[in-house]
Amino acid sequence: MPRTFIIALLSLVATLTTPAFADTPDDAKIASIGHTLDSLHKAASKADGDTYFALFAPDAVFI
């Protein structure tokens, strides 16, 4: 009985202390990501390597 209670209590504490929506992106972030993807597709369709790779983060690795 005490072991079951402790496990249940720990599970409850873990559930209540974990934010459910901590990393939910907001509309501005979603729009920014969409714009970047659209820009990547546009540059790729024109074979514009300079513009394409300028959209990558400075530490990005292209594979």
C-alpha cells in the first residue's frame, strides 16, 4: 500500500509540474517559419544558391 501511494504521488507531481503547452508556437512564429520556407522554395526554384543559403542559420549544416 505505501509503495503504491508513493508511486501515485510521484506520478501526480510529475504530471502537475510539467507544462503542457510550454513550447506551443504563436502565430507570429508560425508565419515567420512559413515565410522562410516559401523563400527557400522560391530560391531553389530559381537555382539561386546565394539567396537559398543566406536563409540558413550561420551554424547550419547542409547535407
